[in-house]
Amino acid sequence: MSRSVKKGPYVDQKLLKKIEKADQNQAIKTWSRSCTIIPEMIGYTFGIHNGKDHIPVKMTEEMVGHKLGEFSPTTKFVRHGGKMQKDIDKKK
């Protein structure tokens, strides 16, 4: 669900300050997964926290308007279980 047009996108103010101070080559660590990606972030690399460690993500033009958390998955898919999966593994 998106925010109202009147309020505008949510952007963490601490993160904006970090962007101003940082250079393009340096990864910026952040825990703000709910922050919306804005055009000023393009070209920077962010270390987005997934609950365990920081996943490096380089911002591109296609990412503008999305949230930072969309690019740092918090769960790891192992595989489906059951008899069918065992048969598939045997064939390999």
C-alpha cells in the first residue's frame, strides 16, 4: 500500500546525510529497508541489512520508486520437499 500523494515518499533523513558525505565508490550501510529510492541515490552502492548481514546493492534508474528492502531478501529458499523432489534429485 502506497503513501498518500500529499505526504510524498518516505525517505530517511539520516540516509540523505550519509549520501551527501559519501563518495560513489564507498558502500553506504543502512538498516532503513522501508526507505523509498529517489533519483539522488542513483550510482551509489548501499549495504542493505537483511537481518543478518548487509547485502551490497548498486542503485540504477529502474529502481527509482521502489523500497530498499525489495532488493535484499530476508529469507533463503532451500527447496521443496517430498517424494517428487527426491525423484528429481535421483535423476540428476
